[in-house]
Amino acid sequence: MQVSKGLFAALSLTALASTAQAADEVVVYSSRIDELIKPVFDAYTAKTGVKVKFITDKEAPLIARLKAEGANTPADLLITVDAGNLWQAEQEGVLQPTKSELITANIPAQYRSSTDSWTGLSLRARTIFYSTERVKPSELSTYEALADKNWEGRLCLRTSKKVYNQSLTATLIETHGALREAWQIAALPHVESLDFGLMDFVSSHHGAIPATAMRSPGQFEHPLVARAKCEIAAAALGNGVVPTHNVTTEIRDIAVVAADARRARQEFGYQRMWSIHPAQIEPIVAAMRPDFAEVIDAAAILAAAQDAAWGPIQHAGKLHDRASYRYYWELLCRARATGMDLPTDARSRFFS
């Protein structure tokens, strides 16, 4: 529909696989706050005469609604607040590619889907507000510096449970000095994730670690780097926070991205991995999922355990008890969180 494509080009939004609507109206499903997005719609209507009808909800219900409506959806556009939700919508098959010379010319490639199914609209600025009576500008430098003892009890932050602040409550380990304190850092209140900064870590060793350790396979094989990854993962898991692996600088070869994420999970225990390009998101998420065969085993073992009132059982000739139940329960939850299809019996027993 020409009108929908015009709005897509003007607003840099997300195109939907939808049926054509009347040319005098565009329907938008939006997870943005009404007061923030409505002025943009009003400006578009004033300029083009095309009305914008929008429905506001959180991302998950909107994507579920689009999937349920299928080809009969009235929506022309979807707006969310982060690339992860856009990628999820793409995986659910509710988006269609849209070509726009205006978008290509104005939105850098790293902020657009490699399949042209979605594009970024805006970037967030994280600014620091301070009292001019109690704080000197010279005292302020970086977000990392706010973790200094000097600021204890003096900061006011939005809860770290909010997605907007999770990147700020993640703690980045990027020097050998910080590595010595990984366990103490992971134990700090409000820390959600313990992250590894590979390139800064290598650089902080003043040439003692070769540059080949900043990429694969060296980053997994050099003893000092491998030790650092193990220490960070152990500290995070030991304190109940998420170990997050460093980025891979490879953008074009998705197989390398997938292999790095797979090694991070299988060999070092990392549960997340940072990305630096939208094309990296899908292979990282896929690699972080549990092996399907293990998920099938987990579902069978937990079902048998539930039938046995969580007492010891035998499965495939092996003994299982509460210790292994905990492992398989975590695995099943992680499979569900990463979008894997669970066996029907497991879904009805544990997640209905």
C-alpha cells in the first residue's frame, strides 16, 4: 500500500505483512508512550492529510495479536522500543521487507534489519543530572565511575528490573585488576549481569597478550583470556547474576558469530552475549538455546519426577533425584525463554 510505505519512509518504522487499508488512514500498533509518539502522528497527518489510528500495548501482546490476526490484521506498522522485540516479531513472521531509499540514505546499516524487515527510529541518550550545590562537574566522568565508593548512598536510579536500565546495572570486567574483584563485584546489590570486555582486557596487559586473542579462535584459547572468562562466569553464576560474553567483531560471517556464541555457552557457561549489529542477534539467540535433544530429555525426566512426587526415578538406565531435577528445570526454563518449542506435555504440566 503506497500510504503505508510513505509513513514507513517518513517515520522510519516497521513494515507489517498486512492487507491494504483505505488510503485515507494508517493503522499503527505501538508500544511507545502515547504522549511521545502522538505528536509525530499528528505532524504526519497535518502534512499528508492521512489519518493515523494507533493502538498502544506492550510488545509481547502486540506481537501475539499480530500473529493471531495473520493476514487479516488491520495494522500497517509496528513500533517497539528495542531491536530485540523487532527481531522477535520478524521470527514470528508478522513483518515484511520494505525498501526505502530515504531510510537507506538516513539510517546507518547497523540500525536496520539485514532483511529490510525493520529499521531503527531513534537512539537513547543516557544523561546524568546532578545538584549544582553538592556536586562539581569535575567529579563526573563516566557511568562506570558512579560505582566508586564516593557515590554510595548518593544516587537515584530507576529500578534495574526495567529493560532501559539493565545495560547500566551490568558490570563490565575489562582489566586484570577488576578481575581480582569479580566475586565481590558480582555480590554487589542491583548488579544484574557480569560482562567481559575482551579488547580492553587484552589491551590492559600492555602487549603481553597478542592481538590474536581479541578474536577467534585466540579469545577462547589464550590461557590468560580463557582464565578471565572462567573467573567472570563463575563469579556471576555463584552470585545469581547473568554472565554475559563479549562481542564478536565479525559482522559479515554469521557462522563465526554463531560459533563464538556456542563456545561461550558450552565451554565457558555464559548465558548471554552482546551484539554490535542487528544481523548478529539471531545467531546469538539461537546458539544460546539449549540443545533440543537435552530439552526432550529434560521434559521426560521432569514429567516422570512429578509423577513420582519428586522422589528419585530411573530414566534411560540412569538415576535422577532432586539435584538433577534442578538442572533440568533450569534448562527447560531457559529453552522456553529463548523461544524454543517445548513438548506439549511439558507445556501443559509446567507452563499452562
